[in-house]
Amino acid sequence: MRRNAVETVLGAVVLMVAGLFVYFAYSTAEVRAKPGYAVTASFLNLGGLSNGSDVRISGVKVGTVTSLSLDPETFDAVITMNVGNGVELPEDTVASVSSSSPLGGKYVRLKPGTSKELIKPGGAVTETRAFRSLEDQVGEIIFLATSKPGASQ
């Protein structure tokens, strides 16, 4: 009988420690929704971008990708981003999908323009750049390096 009591107390301690770990992980992982507004953008190629990916300006996280869908008319990939309330995007902002590193995850990179008009909540970034994979870039470099000088372009 005494052994069962010790096992029960030890089990309770293990559960408490696990609960503290879960609380700590949740509080530091920033998984809560942050206030902001929705903006959409259409791309020809997302290159592996996924829900929850970062939205960054100059390397600083300003939002999160909240959904991915396919436009049934143009067959473009449409993403919806939640951009922080303190970030005002000019209408001529350019969006592109970038890679954190050659092996890393993808994120949406925003390059704000100079327009005085701002994208309203629920609006869209109209100018986008398609994702270019490392293989595409290496292939282009090889093609340029092996082409004959003076060849028509």
C-alpha cells in the first residue's frame, strides 16, 4: 500500500512539471493571435510557403500568413496575411516569397513603396514577385556562364 502512495505522489509531481513546461512553452512561443488587419496577395509560385509563415519588412516580423488558396479563374496562389496594426503599407508595396536560408523555411517579404495612399484592411498587395528557387538561380547562372559572347538575348 505504501508503494502505491509513493507512485501516486511521484506521478502527480511529474504531471505538475509537465504542466509548467506546457505553460512556459505557450507563453514564450507567441502562438496567440495578435491584433492586426488582413491583406491578400497573389503569386504565380509560393515555393513551399505555408500557413503560419512570417511576414517581414527589412527582416523584422510584422505579421503572419493566415491562409493559402487557389484563385479558380487565374490559378494563382492567393495568400492572406495578418499585418500588425502599427504597420501601414503604401499601395505600391511589393510582396515576394523569400527563403530564410538555402535549407530554411519561406517567408513573405514586403518592400513598402513611396505612395501616400495606404492599403486598407481587407485590401490587396497588387505587385508581387514569384518565388525563384535555388535551382532556378543556379541554372540561370550556368546558362549565362556557358553562353557564347555576343549571342542574341
